[in-house]
Amino acid sequence: MKEEICAICGGEKVDSTTSFTVDFNNGVVVVRDVPAKVCMQCGEEWISDEIASKLEGIVSIAKKQNQEIFVAKFGSYSLAS
């Protein structure tokens, strides 16, 4: 597997997880344990297009539920709920 290099600092990017937070008019959505590439040197994070699409779905559902604070764990949250 080819080593991935950080475009910011030149460090090595590795598979990891991060938290994704969206603050909108009526509340806050926090999604934990989101798969990401993270630079071992500077900590910069990258989320794939596929993961970003799933995050958009979670945020959309959270907004419809009209909760002030919505916290989900990425791997265990179903968009069918």
C-alpha cells in the first residue's frame, strides 16, 4: 500500500477516527468515531466523499428530529431509523 502524505506538512496520513460537529440555527449535531485519514505529524483530518455523504444523511435526520443536541456514533447509527 502506498504511503499517503499530508498536503499541509508532509507527514504521514494514517487510518483513524474523528468527531464531526455541525452547529446550525436550532441545535448542534455531533457524530463520533467517524472514519478519517489523520496526519500523524500535524493532526489534519480528511474524510472521504462516501463518509461525507453518510454524515449529510445523519445531519439531515437530526435536523428533522428538531433536537437541540444530537449525538450519534457513526458505526452504529442507521440512516433507516
